[in-house]
Amino acid sequence: MILHGDTHLLRPPEELDYHDTRVLALPYPLTALAAWNLMIAEPLPLMRTAFALRDAISARFGVKRIGGFSGRQAQTVQVGDRLDFFLVEHVSDEALVLTERDRHLDVMTTITTSGARLTVTSSVVTHNLFGRAYMLPVGFAHKVIVNALLRRVARRLRAGSA
């Protein structure tokens, strides 16, 4: 894990197989854990089906099942805890670094808050042909999903349900 600017990445950007950053202006500051809780509070429609399909296909290639997002809220978290399928590798009020490592790829998602700004950064390093093939649809889907999650956070904060 390296620190690049104000976010954590698996490797320097030029050594990544996938790197994406999405930003949301917040109406007021939040902690990184509060932002995570808002993003996963209610799993997006079709996500359960998408994760089930992912698990069914990936298992045929020896990749572990991840199950998807439960919607469970975490009041506190520490390094070594799990937030759904992610391992918590770093936590502070301003940053939550989550990873999933498997035989086909390593993923790191960093949720950072700085004042009234929320940033979600994902970095991926693939290990084999399956990992590279896997990232073709997942790379596109990831952007759509994170954008939808950030829109949900914005709506919830505007509605005062945070």
C-alpha cells in the first residue's frame, strides 16, 4: 500500500491495471465511516443478482465468493475488521482503506473525506488472464455503481437522513 497524494493505492498509478476516482461535494463534513455507511445502507437494485452471477462464474475459476453488500452499518471499525467482503487495512476519521485480495486480482478502495468533499478511489492490480478479463466488464460497471452510490449519498444528505 502506498500513499499517493491524499489517498492510498496498491501501487503507483502507472503500475495499476485499473484506477478510478469519483468525487462528491458534501453539504457538510462526514467521517469516512459515515460515508461508507451511507453508501451501502440499502444495496442498489440488481446488485444482489450481479454479485450472485459474479460468484457463480468466478468460482469456476477458483476465485473465492464475495457475496456482495449486506447493508449492515458499522458504528466503529478497526484495522483487521471486515466490512462485508472488504478487509479494513487503515482507518481514521478522514480515510477508510478497504481491500480484497484473491488469486486473480487485488482491489483497494479508499474512501476519503476532507472537509465537505467525499472521494472514492479504487485501484486494481491483476495477476493473470482471468483477472484481466474480469476487469473488462467490472471496470465499466464499477464506475456506474460508484456514481450511483454517490448520488444516493447526496440525496440522503439533502433529505437530512444521515
